[in-house]
Amino acid sequence: MRKFMYIMEIVFFVLFFWLLKNNILLKWIFIFGISLFLSLFFGRFYCGFICPINTIFKPINFIYKKLNIKRFKAPKINILRYVMLVAFIMLFVGTRLLKVKLNVLLYVIGFATLITLFFEEEFWHKKLCPYGTLLTVGGKVAPLKLTIDEKKCVSCGMCQKVCPTNKN
């Protein structure tokens, strides 16, 4: 499963930057839209398999772990995710209405990367990510989402290795 996940991440990461290079990054919204719809059935698979931000975080986490660099814990403020979602939508719509050439998706990636240099990755995923906020809605009702059977759990930590950011 992990090998498949890494392959998917790389394929979508390359696709993301190909769209960026060809100045058609807006098409990524269609990929996200399809993922948003599918989250109603499969949960937040976008975050672990498709999201370019999550893919960028992996080498950062690897380096920080090797150098034993600690980051700040995520603040417990839950309203931030909704503020970020509203700000993202307003910025996205505003740039389209005003015909401003601003690649909002690229700035989101830059902001997320900057945040993750100082805070644990979970802060972005659970408290700030506008995509994750939308995907959480569908993920809550998804009949085919990944779940942990508490009766069979032996606390081995394998699920944490697959989902190190605790993206519930």
C-alpha cells in the first residue's frame, strides 16, 4: 500500500508542476473537484495520495527527523481552518473577478511549506488547509473510508506510519 501511495504522490506531483509550467494550473481545481466528490465515498484520499503540499512535506519531515529538529505544536484553535477556507475562496474568486494574474494555488503551497518549517505538519493539515476542510465534510459520511477496528488494534503504530499527520 505504501509503495502505491508513493507512486501516486509522485505522479500527481509531476502533473501538478506540469500544469504549473504550462500555465494551466487552474485545471488542478478539476482534479480537486473530482477528489471532493469521491471523498463522499472514499474519505480524504486526496490528502494522502494526490495533494502536492503533502508530497512537499515528506522531504521536510525527513530532514527535520534526521537533524532532530523540533517544531512548535499546533495551536488548539479550530476556527482557523474556516477562516483559511473563507480567505482562500475570497482570494480565488477575487482574482478571477478582478482579472488579476495571481496563482493562488502556488501561494497556498508556499504558505503551507513556510508554516511547516516552524510548526508540526499536523497544524497545516488539521487547522489551516482549505482543501482538507472541504474534504473533511465528505470524509465524515464516506462508507468506504479507511477506519481502524478498535477491537483488532494492537497499538503497533502502522496506521501512524501510513498517516503520520493524523489527518482525521
